[in-house]
Amino acid sequence: MPGSETGGSISLGNLTFRTLPSPFAGPDSVTSVIPFTRAGNLIILQGTADSTSGNFILDTGAQHLVLNIIYFRQYPKIPVKGTERTSVSGTAAPAIRTQVKNFAFGEMKFVRPKADLIDLGHIENTKGIRILGLLGMELFRQCELIIDYENSLLYVHQIAKKQAQTYRSKLLADTTAYQTVPIDLKDNRIVARLVMEGKNLDFIIDCGAETNLLDSRLSNKVFENVIITGRVLVNGTGTKKVEALTGTANNLTLGNQAIGSMPVLITNLGNTCFSYNGCIQGVLGFDFLSFNKNKIGFNFVTRKMYIWK
């Protein structure tokens, strides 16, 4: 039910997926083709939170809708117990949550979605543009999402319950044009498994990460396949920075597709929201998502990723 406050389940063959309460408003099924611009490697979409409109970053590494507290100071603030904002540079202030009456981007409309209030001034200063917030995974969990980097278009389809086993975008009609790879959703984040020389590595897929990350705590056997090329300072929470190594990871496979090599930043992920008690070994960002400068897609209901060849 659109705007329902209770969850349910969707069955696919012998598998049953639990669905969470939906913030969607309007029809049960919606399709939207949304043009986007880029600020560096970040995807920028136009969105409206209540009466405030402007730039939002597509960020599947964020669990929820995020609002820049600089522009939403008047909203009620609800501290979230036991949570802190974290990044590669460490821990910041406890997370603060609020609720928006109405939120929309393209044809996608949401009623009373939860939102995290965070100061995004460091991103604005780096990119030189006004950023109202981040479009996190909770907004897409019932959707098929296809990013067309070549034409700067985002295809979003809210999948109705009756479409769960059947819906597929017309862009997916030619099954020889792409490879299908299984993904998982953990706590509103996309997780994909890569293999390096026989070792399984779980990565979060983050459209808001401008580079790929690799955990520096991995074994020497893994780093035998990584060529170190230099050092760099990485922006983390607020203005704090941390030193990281740059390098190239080799001999990677995703599903049946050999990735070969990809650039990575190597840093300790032990104190970040990406660590999941050590079970996540890295982050796949822009360098991975756009490596063929074509398209990449996700079906978050059937837990599949589509990589165009």
C-alpha cells in the first residue's frame, strides 16, 4: 500500500524477502526518467523537501534520506540512541533524525520519510555548489534503478507487489548486453561479493563514493594483488582528514565477469559505518560504477545488479 506504515513480504519462487514499511506516496507503481548533472564524480539530482528545492546527491552508501542541517535547522531534531556518524577519518557527533512531510524527485513522491540531519558544508566547499541533501537507499529499496552515465539519465521504477517477479525495464530487453550479478541488502546498504585469487571480499556499492576503498587490515595474500602507487589525504567527517594509500587492485572477479584491475584507496575501515563488525572489506564507488562509461542497474526487490558490457 502506498504510504503504508507496516511491512510485509514478497515471495520469489522458494525465497521470501521481508519488506520494510514504505514511505512511498501516490500510485503503487511509478516510472521516472530523471536527468542528472555531475559535480566531480557525484551524481546531482533536483529534489524538493517540503517547500525547499535544490541539489541532492545520489548516495546509495547513505541508509536514509539525508538533509543538510544548514538549510533545515528549523526541523525537529531527534537524537538516535546508540548511533554516531562515522567515516574513514573517525567518529563525529551522534546522529540526529527528523521527519519530512513530503519529499519528491522526478516523479517519485514520498510521504513522511525519515531523514538524518547532517552538516554537508564540507561537500559544498569542495564542490562549490549548494547541496540540500543525499538520496539514500531507503528511498530506492522497492525500486529498479538504472544509471546511464553516457546520457546522464537516471531510470527509476517503483516496483508494485504484483510486478515483483515480472517487472523488467525495456533497457534490459537485450540480455546479451549485460551481465546479471547477485547482490544483498544489509541495513539499507548494497553489498556485492568480489573474488580475488580465490578469496571472497564483500564490498558496499556506494554511488556517493568518488573512489573505491579497500580495507588496509586485509591479509598479506590480498595485498600481493595490489600495487601501491602513492599517498593522499582523504576527507572524512566534517573537516577532518586522514592519510590513505593509493593503489591498483588486480585479479578481481565479480560474478562471472573478470574486472581485471581497478583503482583503490587503502585505509582502515574499522571505525567506519562501512565495517559491519569487520565483514565488509571495501567500497565500490564511481571508478567501478562507471568503468565502462555505459550503464549499471539494480533491482532491489529481486536483489540483482546489471552490469553493461
